[in-house]
Amino acid sequence: MGLFSFFKKSDKVVQENTIDSKDLLGNTAKNTGDNRDVETKLSFHPEWDVPQEQKYIFNFLANELEPLKPNQLSLSSISIEEDILTRKWLVRAFFRSSLSQAIELGEIELFILDKNDELVASKKFDFKALGTIPAESARPWVFEFENATIKADEVPEDGWKIAFNLVSLRGHQLELDPSWEEQLPEAQKEELAKIVKTLPELGETEVNFTGLQAKLADNGNLNATIFIRNGHKKAINLEQLPLEIIDATGKQIAKGSFKMNPILTVQPNSTKPWTFIFPAELVDAKDADLSRWTARVTQ
């Protein structure tokens, strides 16, 4: 069982972060098709022996919770307390489900966001510790954020919230620029998405450039289509990109610097294909072997 820390009489529900259950469970949730308000009932972990006074506090807090719509999951932020000895943040919250059936979850990454929606802490939690969550229920829990997971010097002020990391929930995805979205046939989009799924997993702070297709044009230009892969939790903006292309023999066959106008943005946990055209004067294609090739960012 996870940490159980008694909630206080002074506690109150301060923020909600609500998602559609499909974002977390895929299509396994039953869709009832209704739009009623769902009042979530207080649910304790079966291993907890809760004193009567604490039950009163929990009931008071649970009565403050706004109804959910069917098939939603929600985190209701209550309070943060810093452990003086360990510097951990102990984050009190309700995990709520408006599903019509009980659920048991696995690993989920949670964020702490300040009043400006800036990330101040992040950590993956094994939700199995919460036990089976009954249908249409609210379970109080304390989420521990160790010092290594905290990115701020002090506990955030009013307006903070605990939230699901939807980017990690949806998995790494293909992102197409609007111009590509309009021009590419659906079959090609599906093929690109399949290729993206076969690529090695990225680290959380990794940006990777993976070659997709390179062609020499009749005028001597080299057209190189590259996957720009962003493993970060935030979007990256590319204004200037110095690139070189290395062929199968290790020979540099093109080198140039590209000014991105407008700035090229790659969304978090996404891969965006982009074609870079190296002018003929920057290409040395003599005896080039493009059966395999690599794109590198130069210094």
C-alpha cells in the first residue's frame, strides 16, 4: 500500500484535472452514451483502518467535489506538504473515476503545475498501489514526489494542480505539418505512422534526427527527408539548423545550414518529417552511396 497520511480539517479541494478515460484506457471503457452528472462516492483503500474523525474529514472533502460526466478520470488537488527531513512533497488528492465499472491501473506519469501552468515536478506512479477503484468513486491518496523529481525551489503557491501527463499517455506520435497533412494521401500518412512506431524509443530529453529518404535531383540538389524526433515533455522550436549528410561509406556528401522561416516546431513526444534541400554547390555526390545514410547536426 502507498503512503497514507491523514488529511487535515483545514484542507479543501483547490483544482481539478479531468480527462476522458479513452486517453488512458483506450477503447476498453464502456460507452453508455449518456451525458448525466456522475456523483462520485468516497472509497477507501481496503487496507486502511480510518478513524471516525478522519472519515468525517474525508466525507466533507468528498462532498466538495464537482460531478463528473460519464467515462472520465480526474485528479482533485487538495494540498501539498513538504517533508522537513526528506524534502519530499506530499501531495494530497482524490483520484476519481466516473466509469460504470471498477478499474485497476498501472504506471502513469503525473505533473505538478504551478498557477502559470509551469511544470514544477513530475514522476511516474504505479497506480496498482491505489488498489481496485470501484465504479463512480473517489479515492483519497497521497502522492510522494521525491526531491529528484522536483524542479522548483519551494512548494508552489495557490493555483497549483496535480495533473495527468497526457503526452506520455498517448505515446510517441507522428506529427505532420499542415502542408503535409493537406498534400499527403492517407496511405502515405499511415505508412509514416507505422515507421515512427518502429523507431527506437527516445530518452526524455533526447532530440534525434533520423534519415527517411534522400534523392539526388537532376539539377544536382540533394533532397533529404528527415524525421525530427522530440522526446521532451515540451515542444522544441528550430530556428537555425546546421546539417550534414553522411553516406553508407562514411563520406560527407552534403553540408549546409538551414534558417527555418517560420520557426519549425516539433510537439512533445512527437516525430515530424521535414525535407531539407541542399543546393548543388553544397553537395559532393561523386561515388555517393545512399543505400544507407545519416543526418547529423553540426556544431
